[in-house]
Amino acid sequence: MNKSIYATVGFIYMLVATIPMVAQTGNWQPGPGAIIQPGPGDLPPGSLRGIITERSSCANSMEALTYQFQFFDDALQGPVSLSATDIPAEVQINFSSSTAEDGDLIELTVSGIDDLAPGFYPLVIRAQDGIGMEDLILTLQITPDPVTELYPLNGEQVEIKNDGHGRILFTYDAISGATNYTIVGDEFGPIDNDLQLERLVDFGPVVPGVRITYRLEAELADSSLISCDRTLTFVAPLPVEWLDFQTRSQETGVLISWRVQQDGRGEQFIIERRKETDTFFSPIARLNDDQQLGIREYQYLDEELEAGCAYFYRVLQQDLDGNRSYSPMRRAVASGVTEESFMLVPNPVFDYAYIYRVGDDDLTHFRLLDLRGRILLQAELQERQTEVSLNGLAAGIYHLQLINDKGEQQHLRLVKR
């Protein structure tokens, strides 16, 4: 006969929805919006007891979650051993005690949920006394982030500038229908940014370890859209300065190369990759920092790819003190398809960028636009190389349109420093 078991669950990250459920050994599922609040005498027999309140955690959350449940001598007799089963591979489970006796309150900590895709995940807690066993089934819900292109990335470390100030350039992609954007932080007041897609914020003098939590709010015609919380931490200047980072498709894979200025205190470089259709990056290789002074160059050939798929790459540098720094992000297409017929370099740019034709295309001219859609520059594309002048333009993000004689367009984002 199935046994209903209740437990108390406490979530410590963004709480957006409450859907309590009863866990049992069968396949019971709660109805939409079901809420169960048993009275003191309503608890069914069983050794694991409590009230479960299921709450949603936003995607990319790096915070640990804590659950609590209580064990009583009933169906099982203590002491019992506690374990977790049917747990997603990315998730780590830690009990305050691996055993329990009559009346013990156990705290369960769940971490590593930042790599989980949106959805529902069962967390099965098992108690065994050597004769029988009993399961407590919890459900973790991960909700998607409505704003995916928002930088800095969640968990990113930002170097303190030479003058001791903490300055952050917040950037994000346009959201359809938005009439205003506001950057909101737990440590600072709301920053109204109108329709601009970037904002440089100076937090004044900061010390290593200062943490900032922020989110983006987009005002729509009849509602608003709020991103999941993101956190970043200010760190002391790292022992590496990114000078260049490039990816290049080859017949055997994608060649990743980077050039850095380093001071000899680096430990390793971690190469991370994600498919264009995926949400999260995964590490694919680690290279030791040679801990030499001056300008150094590194390369890695990624051969474990699906032909025809587009990938994004970045490199994480970590020093001997545990500080971290990310390279810029680059896109490459695995061999098996034709890559874009043009290149835009350099990007970011200070004064002049160049459009190079590297294949056959029917493109005829280009336009340079600001974030409000105003055309700042337009001209015909030359046969092999076309210069794009950004002299006199303010630092920020611009859009480059490449257009053919049918009016079809390709879009690139160009950043001026």
C-alpha cells in the first residue's frame, strides 16, 4: 500500500511559484496549484514526515538550496542510513548527517543546479534500516530566464580598475515590444536606461570580494519582463590580460587560439564550448599556464564536433589564488558546411573595421546603424575589402547590415571601444 510522506522544504534563491506536493512511493502527481496543509493529527504513518513546499528556482542560479525533513521510529526503526537516488548528474546532495534516529531533524543541501535546463527534476531521498526502506520524493522546478542575452554573465568575476573603482558595462539584446529598460540591483537603486542597450556603471572604490546582484526589467506596452537575478564579484586585477582570442574552422575541427599578457602567476586555461542551440557552456579541455612573463600564445584544436553545427567558444583563465577571468566569446561552424562568406575585423574596434569577402556572395552594400535604428553610414561593398570608419562615434554597440541586390540582409553587432 502506498504511503504519503510529508517534508519541509526551504529554498534560498529566487522564489517565484509555490506548488506543494505529497511524496509517496507510487506515481502520484499534484494537480495544478494543489496545496496541502495537513493538521497535527493528519500525518499518515511513515518514518519521514513534514510539509513540502515546492518553489521554482530560476535558471542559472548558483545558490544552494536547503531542504529539511524529520525521521521518526514508525515504519522503519532507527538508526537508519540516508542516501539520495535518481539525482541529476550535475547536482550534488549533502546531508547534515548520513544517519538518523527517532526525532532527528535532517537538513539536505542541494547545489550544482546552475547547469540544469528548465524543467522538473525528482530528488529521491531514501532511508534504510537494514530490513526495509522508505523514499521521500521531492521535486525541483527550474524556470527559464526570459532574458538570455544579458552581460556580464551570471557568476562572472570583474577586475577592479587601476584607480580602485569597480566599473561594469551592462549590455543586453533588444527585447521585442520594449519601451524602456531598467537595471535594478540589490546593492544600488534602479538605473533607467530608456531604450539604450548598454550602460556603464561606476560603483566607486571597491575591494576584492564585493558582490553585486542585479536584474534587467523591460517595460512592455501592457506588462513587464524581468530577468533572473545575476551575480558578479569584483576581484583584484588578474595576472593575465587578454590581447586576442580567435576561432577558425578547419577540415579537422575548430582551431582556438589566444594571446595574453601574463605575469607568471597563472595556473590554467579552461576551454568552454556550447552549441548555438544550447543554453549552457561546458568545459572541453584544460591547458596549463606556462607561468612565463610577457606575451604568450596558446592554441587548441577541437575535433569532437558535429559537422555543420555552429558553436560558441570562450576560455576561462584561473590564477594560483583562484581568481578567474573569461576571454571574449567567439562563434565557429564545424566543417561540413560553408562558413559565412565575409569576416568583420577587428571587433571590438577603436577607429576602423574592415569587411573582408572570403567566399562567394551576392552582397552589394552595407549600413551602419545605432541602437535607435538611425543610419550613420552606408556605402557599396568593395570586391575584397571594405573599410568602415567609426571615427567620431561614441563608444558603444552598433549594428552592421550587409545587404544584397534583393534587399535581403545579414546582421552583425559591432562594438566600438
